[in-house]
Amino acid sequence: MTNIRPVRPDDDGDAADTEFEGEIREFIRRDVTSLRKSPEGSDLSGNGVGTLIQRVSGTTVNEIENLILELQSMQDSLRNEGERVQREIAGYVHLSQAANTSIKLITDGVSQWKSARGGESNWR
């Protein structure tokens, strides 16, 4: 009989990893217990262990596939958001250039108007 000892997390260990490992251990413990109680599970060296491994790995593979899909979705969202931000920045650059051009035209117009008046300074 194999003794399963709980793994104690180090001070540096991640609690989520430890919790996940604990869930896997509990899952395996329940399956091994049910295999020992059932007549077809009396031979742990053959089909029962294979079925157990297949079920555990199947769950893990499904979780990994779901995680990959979620990460791809997040990647698409981030890519789209990055493109939107670039468009916004380009719009602000265009607006800033237009404002600078307008300011320069106004400044030139005021300068010409002042010189046409003969340099009189009636500004108060």
C-alpha cells in the first residue's frame, strides 16, 4: 500500500499551486478508493490504473486547452486594443499639427495687420 503524504508548501511556494496539487491528490484518492472497492478495480496494475490516469490526464488536457483558448482570446483583444490606441494617437497627432498650423496662420495674420497699421501700438 502506498502512503500518500501531503506536500507542505515552502514559504516561497505559491498557494494556488499547492491548492491545485491538493485537489489532484484528493481526486486520485477518491478514484483509487472506488477502484479498490469495485470488483473490476481489484487489479490496480492493469486496467483500473490506466483508466484513472486517462481520466486525470483528460481533465488536465481539457483545462490546458481551455486555457490556451482563453489566452488566444486575450491576445486578440490586446492586439485590437493596441491598434485602437495607435489610431487614437495618430488622430491626436493630426489634430495637434492642425492646431499648430492654425496658430501660425493667426500669428502671421496679426503680424501683417500690425505692420500695415504702421507699427502703432494701441493695445491697452
